[in-house]
Amino acid sequence: MRIAHALYLVSAAAGLWLAHPAHAQDARTVVLRFRKAGDTVAIRNAQITIDHTIEAGNTDSLGMISIPDLDDGGHIVEAVARGYQAYFDKFKSGPNERMPIELEILAVEVAMKPKGQPTELAAAGFDQRRTKAQGKFFTLAQLKAAGGRPLANLLKIDAGAGIATGPRGESFLASGAAPTPGAPCYATVVRDGLRVYPFESATPPDLDKIFTDDLAAVELYPRGAVGPAELKDASSCGALVLWKR
């Protein structure tokens, strides 16, 4: 009887050991919540993939998604959502991890269409205007050589342009020929054929925020008298024509 009882205990212990291996990995339902980076906006209908193979589905109206029976440990999550950058990151699940696991996705920056008045100026006419020597011109090679410089610095140092300081420390291109004593005379600014200043309630562009690295060509006309014919009606204080790369 003792032998039979001992064999029974050994068999039961073996059964328990097989049912619960010493290094068994637990699994649990993991909840992820996605929101816009730097905001509280939930990202809805984002397509979620775990570890490259688990198609978890789409986030709900709260930006949340549940993944059942996910093994504890490190995982990779991929998210694709309209209006947001593709997301790829790691997260960890386990008994001590707080749910839901919060994740942030960067929104895609949508370039706003600039406002302005169309002109007849075209980049193709740059060389022709330059041969007339009626202003100061910067070619692509010159702008590359001046890489990293703010446009205000380039125009002031290399072209002797007058730079006026705005109310918030901005750098505006100004002519010495002020319409009234003490009043700044800001130059007309054209970007890729579009006159952005003066235009409606627009202020002159801050030339400290425009860099030579972004430009393919620059035309500077210090006085209205030497400006291109296409701007005669709006360049009494000179003109600045910019062409992007």
C-alpha cells in the first residue's frame, strides 16, 4: 500500500509539473490607447499590428484597442492612421504594467497654401533680369556657399540691405525712402511668383526665419525705380523676390 501511495504522489506531482512548467510565461489582455502627440485627441480607426504578425484590428472612438492573450514581455507595435505619421515602437506587458498603455503619434504637418497676389514673375526669367544689373542677385551656387545663414544676415552683410526690426524682434527688409519721416518703408516680397507682401492684412515676412538652404535664387531690388516691370505698381520701397529649391 505504501508503494502504491508513493507512486500515486509521484504521478500527481509529475502531472502538476507538466501543467505548470517552472518557467511558464503568463499571458493577459493588453489595452493600448493612442492619442495625438502633445494633445489629448484620441486617434480613431488606427490600424494596429503587434510583433509584425498579429493583426489586432482598429482603435475605437477613444483611441483604444484590446489584444487578448498576449504573452508578458516586450512587444513591437505598428500603427497606421490617416493624418498621422506611420508609428513603430516598443511596449512591455506584464502584471506590473498599468493599463491602458499610453502611446502618442505625431500628426502629419499639412502645408498651408500661402496667401498672396499672383504676379507675372517666373523663375525662368531670373537670368534675363540678372543681366540688366538692376539689383543684387544670388544664384543657387552662392546660396549653397552661404548655407545655414538666415536671409536677413545674407542681405545685410552681402548686399548692404536695410533691415528694420519689427515689434517682436523680427527682421524686415526696408528701404531708406520712407513715405513719411520716421516710418519704415517695407519692401515688396514675392515668393515663387506670389506677392505675399503687401497683401491684405499681411505683415512683412521675418527674414530671420527664411534660410539660404531653402532657396534656389534671390533677387533684391533696393528701390522701386529698379524693380521688375511686373512689380511697378507695388514696389515703391524696393522688392525682394525669392525662389525655393
